[in-house]
Amino acid sequence: MICKETCLIYCVFLLALSVKGQVVFTDSYDSTFIDNMDVVDEFQSVSEQDPNKAAVLSAILPGLGQAYNKQFWKIPIIYGGTIIIGHYISYNHQLYHEFRSAVTAAVDNSAITVNYYGDSFSTETAIRNRDKFRRDRDFLMIIGGVFYLLNIVDAHVSAHLKEFDINDNLSLNIQPSIQTTPLFSQSFGFTIALNIK
């Protein structure tokens, strides 16, 4: 059974290596359209959304740029992610401080230092756990910063995308194709045709 699965994976891998793509642009516009430059000016439109304003609003308060772009469904995702990341940062920070106190209590033998775990962990285990929770806390802080930056980038890009008009005059067709290679063999692939009407 394992041999059949291995052979199948190998065949799929070889097929993927031999796949080639072809992009075909077809241009089916009316030639009189280009002659009249006044008509071309009609297609230039200015977006109602300002991308820089959306980015600044998201930088001031996460989710405000998404509200400016009228993408209200993204706001719970942003705040949900922020709450989850913040919770785990706090959780790891608390455990880091507890294990740091346990290591300090094991080393200084002072009655003032509190060991939350008593003799449950050896000093080496407490040191490993202290370092692990500090590393996890710091990593989650980096993830939180990246999440904050993604919030700003999302608001900026979404405001830019509002100015694009998608209509039926633009279509993309993907079709399977078989093509001859220079070595007189055949390779399977896909033909991508972009139709501009």
C-alpha cells in the first residue's frame, strides 16, 4: 500500500514538473474606440476613498480604517485577533515572572522571595520554563506588532481597490492544453486567455 502511494506521489510530482503555462491576450475592441480620445477620458475615475486617510485612521485606532472603507465585517476579526494575542502575551508574562521568582528563590535562599511552585520543579526545570515563557512572550509581541501593521496595510490596500471597476468587459479563461516540446514529447498544461472587449 505504501509503494502505491509513493508511486502516485512520484507521478504527480513528475506531472507537475512537466506542466507549462501559456498566456494569450486577445484584443477584441472596436478600432473606432481608440480614435476618439474623449471616450477614453470617461474611464478615468477618482476613488471616493483616500488610501492614506484609511491607513492613518487604522494606525490611530485599529479597525477605524476598515470602517472608513465600509468593511465592517473585518472589525471583529481585528479586535478578536488583538484580544487573543494580548491574552497570550499576558499569560506568558505572568508565568515568566512566576518561574523567574522560583529561580531567584532557589538561588538566594531568602524568605522574602516567593516561590509559587515550592519544590515542584528543580532549578534547571524552572530556568528552562522561565526562558521558554519569556521567549514565547517576546515572540507574541512581535506577532502583535505584525498584526497591527497588517491592519494598516489592509485598510490602505482596500481603499486602493475601491477605485477599480470590475465589469463584464474583462474576462479570464483557463483551459487545459497539450503542447509539443522541443524533444518531440508532449507536455500537459493550462492556457490562460485574457479577453479584453
